[in-house]
Amino acid sequence: MKKVAVIMGSDSDFKVVQKAVLKLKEFDVPYEVHVMSAHRTPDAAAEFSKNAKANGFGVIIAAAGMAAHLAGVLAAHTTLPVIGIPIKSAAFDGMDALLATVMMPTGIPVSTVAVDGAGNAAILAIQMLALSDETLDKKLEAMKTEMAEGVAKKDADIQRKAAEL
């Protein structure tokens, strides 16, 4: 199975990124986690991305706040799918990171999840890997079934509570 790279611009991003790591673990997807900066270590980020496919990765998740150029820098150096997680910052409440992550030039696509949306970034990476992995696909189907059953239970509970009013 291909690995997922989880790259963050700063170690302070880990409190958000750990949700992606936990989801990857839940699905038994191999991963590596690294801190690389688009601005402070651009050569290391580019080198990692250039070699990611040869090193067994199938998807890269990139989390960054503020200027949030990390996902774009990584995407510029690989043909692997890159998923950006904009990280909420104090200055603009994450809007700066969201816009920086989503506004990529043609030819450098970055799939972008919600601000601090690490769990969905992992699920999207798993869905990409599941295109060629039946075991992952079955696990995703089970997750969707479990979610639907949970909503149906909540619906029945609410209907019961409303009838008791």
C-alpha cells in the first residue's frame, strides 16, 4: 500500500494535524509526518516532493497557516495528489491560509479541505488510495454505513423526545 505524507509548516500545526494522523491509523494506512517550511526550508520541501513517488507515497497532505504556500510548493514538484489543510491563525481567522491554499495556478492543483479540516484531509487521501485498494474501499463503505446508522439513531431519538413534549 502507498504511504501518505503528512507535512506541516510548523510543529505548532500538529495539534490540528494529529486528527489526520489518527484517521490514517484507524484505517491502517502507512504514513510519515514531517515539518517543512515553504519559506524557511524550501529546498528540503522541494526535494521531498520530487522524490515522494519514488519513496512509496501515493498522496501528500500539507498543512500550513498564514501565507500557507506549503501545499503549492509541494504540488509544484510532484504529480502526486496534494491535499491542503489551511490552519487557522490569529490574524485572519484562517481566511489567509484558506485563500493561499486554494488559489493555485493552472497545472498546480491542490485539493483543499476546510480550515483545520485535518480529518477530512485524511479521509480524502484514503479515498484516493482506495481507488486501487479494495480493502480500504470496504473500510470506507463501512465508515459511511456507520455514519448513516448513527444519524438514523439520532433521528429516532429526536422524534421520541419531540413526541414526549
